[in-house]
Amino acid sequence: MQYDRVIYLTLLLPTLFETVHGHYGFALALCRALGSLQNVELIITLNYDKTELARFNSTENKVVAFTEYAMKWADNFNQKPEWLHKKAEKVIADCKRYGQLYLPLLEKTVKPEVIVRTVRQASGEIPAMLICSAYDFYPKPIKLTWMRDDKEMTAYVTSTEELANGDWYYQIHSHLEYFPKPGEKISCVVQHASSNKPMIYDLGPSLSESDRNKLITGAAGLVLGVIMAVGGLIYCKRKHTAVVISAGCACTEPLRTLNAEE
């Protein structure tokens, strides 16, 4: 799966103003590089609360206003195209410098850890539910697909969005509801930039309710047998020790010398 490499470098974070009534404004500068750092576009936006007031684009070298309040600003800036170009080139130079430092880190990929398991067995009219979970992957874009005997399943599939872990990595979960059939193969196919081909994870064989009960009964019987065997061994050892001690104490009293009367 191929992705367009669009790198955004934030150079200017919220800086403008805030009032006592909770209103706030901020400026945001973004450097956008498509494919490489040879062609960098600078975009600067001025925002107040949830409204974007104006935007500067270095490709067009002009400011566009989105509100009447910002139209005067845009007119004043656009009357100085050489000044705008000079300022933009300075920021773009910083973009390229930062990009050379951090772009190699951003291009690294981390392969996801994938787990496919059953979360609900089928019972009557209630279908079974499977979950395919991908953890700790980077970058964010990823695609999870369910396959049944090598045919894609699209019905009764629900998936979460990519969820940020808070440590630069992501996770995602996909659920599938279906009625199992004997001998079929269910797989979760993961497509991610960390692999040049789809990664296929098969669902392991699941136990039916009766088989699971037999397994539990057998395990319980095995544990009980081990406990009884250990108990019997301890009992026999103690009994053997008691017999040895009794036999050893039969002649512990000192012998007396017989006198003439005896």
C-alpha cells in the first residue's frame, strides 16, 4: 500500500492573544514538502477562536482573507509582495533545515503487533465475534481486512479509527460477526507501510462449547489426580518413618546385670 509523503513541520505555535472572556487567537505556520525538501510550500494561518481569519500561501505569494475583519490585513500585506516573498523564503529555509534533521526520523516505520482471537462463541441465532487488533505501529495509516477462505468479507465488519497511544505509536481494532463452518479458514489481512506486502494472520482453531467443557473437566481431573497422588505419597512416607522409629525404640532401655537372687 503506497502513501503520499506529505510532511508538515510546525514552526509557530499559538502566540497571539487571549482575553479575559476566554477568547483566543493564534498563528500557525506549516511547511509542506511533497516527496522531498526541494519544493517546500509555506502556509501561515491566522485564527481567532474557531474561525480562520486569513491565510498566506508562498506558492501564490499573497494573503487571502476569510472574514471582513481580516480584509484590511490582507490588503496591507498584499501591497508588499516583495516583503512577503523575502519573509517566506527565510521561513522556508528554516523548514528545509529542520526537515533535514527530522525527516529521516519521520520516514521510519514500525511493524504492528497483531492478535486475532475469538471474543464470543456462536450460540443459536447469535453469531460468533472475532477481533483483530494491531498494536504499536507507525505511521498512522493502516488497513485491516477480513478474509474467509481467501475471499474478502465486508458484511458485519466494524472497525475503530487509528487510536493514538500517546507515545507516537497507534492501535486499531476490527470486529467480525459470523456463523462458523467446519474446516473454514478465517484470516485478518493487515496492510501497512512497514511491509511491502500484506501481512496475513490466521485465526487459530477454536473449541466448541462441549469440547471446552470436556477440556475443563479433564484438566480438573488431572489436577485432582495429582493432588491425591501427592497426598498418598506423603501418607506412605510418614507411615514408613513411624514404623522405623518404633522398631528402633524396642531396645532403647539399658540391660541390667542379674544378681544372685534373680
